[in-house]
Amino acid sequence: MARIRVPLNNFSFGEVSPSLRSRTDSPVYVAAAESVKNFFIRAEGGVINRPGTERIYEFGLTYDASLAQQVRLEPFIFSDDEKYIIAFSNVRIDIFRIATNGTVSHIQTLTADVNGDAVPFDNTNLVEFTYTQKGDFMFIAHRTFLCRELVRTGLTTFEMRVFAFDQSIDGTKKHQPYYNFQGAGTTITSSGTSGTVTLTCSQNYFASGHVGTRLLIGETEALISVFTNATTVTAILQGELTTQLDIDALKTKKDSNKVEVTHVLHGLASGAAVVIAEAGGLGGIGAGDINGSRTISRIIDDNKYEITAGASATSEADGGGSPTVKSGAATTEWYEQSYSALRGFPQAITFHEDRLWFGGTPSQPDGLWASKTGYYFNFDVGEAEDDDAIDIDASVGVTNQIRHLVSNRDLQVFASQSEFYVPAFQDAPVTPAKAKVSLQTPVGSGYVRPQSLDGATLFVQATGTAIREYIF
């Protein structure tokens, strides 16, 4: 049988399945091809040759079929005419500059940070770390290392730094997140209220990995210097174990030497010794009979207790000025820094509403933290004012490891089993008082970085078998 060749000049349907190869009666047949390789289909239906590629740089790597990826390329855009390509590979970063005429040139290779330590990116985490960029800074996060900063220091120069939290002017406080990893009712006792002290925990808690980490006891930080055993460590107090009480936190009763103290979340027990200072006299009791070493005679509740004064009151009164309480007694009000080699580090990072956001550590997989507004290295929750740092959990009853944060209309949170969002408010930013996490879909996300497109966010589901659209 003679073969008939039918000329086709419309390929708008692209390649078709084998079942349509003989369907000359179908309109798809006359607007498709059996195979379209190395061509681009134009909107008008025709095809053009696919342009070739140019070798720009040779990384000198040997192909390893066991690795999902050996080089990861990410953009670094400072301005329209200052653009870069960052190539991450095993313990190495190569930086390329895109000139205004489109040419690409290799400008720098980094293998260590400014401290001389090797860059923490390797074949095990290359496909997992997340990043965000603002101006000259690219922040890079992964659960196995503290956030790194890739900093552009000049037109053709970059350096890598370790993320460092802001500190108080006197250096006694590091403005980082803290969390109570201990069980309920677990107390810690200090052998002193200043200097180098012995900290004793009521339960087995400490490990050798705690050396170099900080505890927050009341309002005072303690830097652990020596591990002794599971209940005992040596620490250097960063100041005195002192708590500043609210104004007029004292209350007297007529004809009684008991003074009620309002001390929010004190965590103390009856019989504990405390030192009261800077209190004024009230109810007929002089300041000298209130200040000094006192014993807690009764616990009223989590926020109040009574001490025994040196004299009895002649009237009932509220006052006392602005006293402080100093004590090394056993207390349940203590916390450990959230990020450390022992507890892990944040996996997700982004900028949103002029805050730097972190998400998901191995020990707090559904934790979300946001810096103070405009202060990206300060995570002090303070008094929960509108511009203070934010510390919340996406607690929905199942363990979700947060893997990505995306700043869109709202803050979008992609986790291992679900998708969440932190809603925005009309004409108002997210604040500590308003911040909440809302569960949306139970799909789960993989480690491929989500991408925003036309108001929606495309992400690869956890199984790796589908790309999904997350849309308002």
C-alpha cells in the first residue's frame, strides 16, 4: 500500500499519546506530532529550534548516582544591575556575577566562614536547607547548624558569618528564644545568686551537650561551663538572680507581720529564702522591716506568696514601690535556650512584615519564632508589646516538622504532614497578642523549596509524586 505523507504545520498540541497516532479523523492529529525533541512550540503553533547551552564553569565533580543533587544553584539579587548566582556544593560555595550585558563570570569561592570554620553545607543537607535574602544578606537555615549569613561585602566579594543574637549593652543577656524542655514541677536550685554557682536539678536533666548553652532562671541567664552529672552542672550567672517585681507588688494586713508579694510565675516553694530590696514602707511597716533576707511563709498561688516581715502592719495597704527579689532557692521558673547543638536549629526561615521568622527545630518541630519588628537579631519576647518578638507553636495534635516558611498574603507554613498559615490583619501587622496558627490542608511538604507564582504558592507534596498549589 502506498504511504501518504500529509504535511503538518501546526503543533500546538505538542506530542500525543500512541493511541492517537492513527486518528486522522481527530482535530488533535493535525495539530500535534509523534515526537517533538529539541524544539520549542510557539504560541502560533509552529516550532523553533531549542537554543543550545554554554559551559560557563567546570566544578570538577565526579558524578555520584547515589546523590539527589551535587550542586544547588540559587539567585542572589541585590538590584537590577547587581545580580549573582550562588552555587552550593559539598563544603563549598561558588559565586558568579551576572553582568549587565548578560555575561556570567565566576568571582569567588568560599570554603570557610570568617571564623575559619568550614561552611556547613554538604551532600547530606544540600537539598534540605532553606534560605531568605534581604539586601546584602542571605540567611541560610538547616536543623543541623545555626543559621549562617552569606554577606555581600563589595561588588565582587562575599563572606560567611554565623548568625549571632543581639545582646544587652552590658552583655548579660542574649536576646534568643528559650523553652521549658523539663517536665512539669521540675525545679532548679542555685548555690548562690551571682558569679560561678552550682545548679542542681530535681530530676535527671543535664547532658554533656549542655556545656556552652544558657539557662534562663527567672530573669537571669546562666552559662553552663561544666557538666558534672545528670542533675548537677556548674554555671556562670550573667548578673544576679534577681527579679524586678511590678510597681506596688506588696500588700499588708492590719495587725499581721505577713506581707503578700505579687511575683508572677515565681515557681518558689514555702520555706524558701529570698532577699527583698528597694521596697518602700507601707501599712505602718518600715522599709527596713521588709527589705533584707526573708522566708516565704505561705504559697498563695502561682503568682503570689507571703513573707514574714520584721514588724506588724497597723493598716491594710497596697504599695511597696518597685521592689526586687533575689533568691537561689528551688524554682520551677527556668528555661533553656531553644537553639543549640543539643536541641537542634531552625529548619525554615523567611522575612515577613519586617520580622525575621524561624520555624521548626528537632526538639520543637512545630515552633515558630519571629524577631522584634525591624530588629532581625533580637528575639526577646519582652512584655509582649506589639513590636516584641513572637514565640508560638503550631499545635494541632500531630507532630509536624516545619520545613518551609513563605511570605505571601499571609505567612504560609509548610510542614511534613500539613500546611498552615499565620493570618494577616487588615491595616494591622501580626503582633504577639494576635499571632495564631491556623491549619489548612493535610498534604505535607517535601524539602523542595516552594515557589510563589501569580499570588499562589506551588509546593511539592511530601511523597514527591505531585506538585500542589496553595492559594488564598
